[in-house]
Amino acid sequence: MTDRPERPEDSGNAVDGMFPVDEHFEEVVEGGQTVRHKGIYILPNLFTTGNLFCGFYAIISAQAGFYAAACISVLVAMVLDGLDGRVARMTNTQSKFGEQYDSLADMVTFGVAPAMVAYSWALSDMGKVGWMVAFIYAACAALRLARFNAQIEETDSRYFTGLASPAAAALVIGMVWALSDFGIDGETTVLVSFLGALITGGAGVLMVSNIQYQSFKKIDLRGRVHFIFLLVMVLCFAVVFTDPPRVLMLIFLAYACSGPVTAIMRIGKHDKKEASSN
């Protein structure tokens, strides 16, 4: 029999053969050389799995009529989504698998889940128009994530092109949480259904727009700040917890409006410069 070189896939075949799924292999560059690694990193993908679970739980809760639980679940997912990338960079465990997994989890949590929450809360009372608005939001979230992945190496990290999907989800579920907390839903009045359609559809359009939003990625969390800054943070937490649904909704709405307002101001400044030069 002729000897053949051992491939990475051959190692551990006795163990891998016991499972009905193939092992994941990934090529990375280490020291200028391409190395093929087996398996996935558990820590960042654990946060991503938590993100995905929160999105799935939000859908189930909304269908059962537990809107507060659904909205809080999406907010928890936002925290987990922000942690998985930071943890991966801090522990040097970035991977292509993790990037794709995170994007798919975001589609469920920040694309499908908010659309389903809004539909169960108020859009279902609008018939076909309601589910069309919910679908438009979900489709825009998919387009937003696809564009972000395609342009991730070309864009300025200080800004997002279009409203980020977590921020859009926060705007939609913030509206649902703030109003459902008072027992207001689509069955209360037609105006609530129209408001839900306006906010949900508007959030979807902002995601696929070319409007720039601050990403806050350049904030130095390791640097020193003045003592007064810590006092301001304590006051902000106190204000949020006095009435979380309404305060968070106002914060998310202000951020969503900040992009168009900044764009209009830039256009106004540009027109003034052209007028003065002429």
C-alpha cells in the first residue's frame, strides 16, 4: 500500500465519525502563513447564541401577547450583540464563522423579531397592509445587513450608512413597549395601527438609506475622564429607570431622527457656502 500525506480532516476521524455533522475548518493567516484550524471559538459565539435566543423568545412572547417580555428580550439581545464583537477582539478569537453567525443572528433578532412584535401588537389589525409593512421592515433589515457586510472594509468606522439594525429594532420595540405598557394596542384605535405602521416602515426605510449615523465606535472606554462624567452617568441611569419604556423610546427616537436632521443641516450649510461664493 502506498502512503499518502495526512490531511487535517483525517485527524480525529474516529471521534468525528460518531457525529452526524461535519467538523468546521477555517483558514487563517498567522505569521504570514495560511493555517487551517479545526473547530470554533466558544466564547464570542456563546454571546451570539444568546442574541439569537433572545430574538426567538421575543417572537414567541409577542405571539402570546407578552409584549413587555418581548421588548425586554430584544433590548437584552442588543447588549449581547455589542459584547460578542468586543469579546472576540479582546480575546483575539475573531473568525469568519463568527462573523457570519453574528449576521444571521442579527437578522432574526433585529429583523424578523421586531417585525413580528409590531405585527402582533398592532399591524395585524390592518390586514394585508399590516403584514406588508412588517415584511418591508424585515426585508430592509436583510438588505441593511448584506450591505454592511459587503462594505465593512470600505466604510468609515465612525459612521453607519443607514440606521443600524439594532437601533431600528430598538425604535420599533421601544414604541411597542411604551404604548402596550398602558394597555394600548391595535384594537384600541385605528390611529395606533397607523402609528405602528409609520414607525415600523420608517425604521425600515432609514436602514437602507444613505443617511450617516454616529457609530460611537471611537469612544475610548479605557481612557480617564473627569469625575463629573461619572456623576452624569449615574443621573442618566436614574432617569432611565424612573420610566424605562418611555425614556428609552425617546432616546431611540432621538437617535433615529439625528441622522436626517444632521443631513438637512449639512445641506443647508452647503447651500449657504455656494450662495456666498457666488
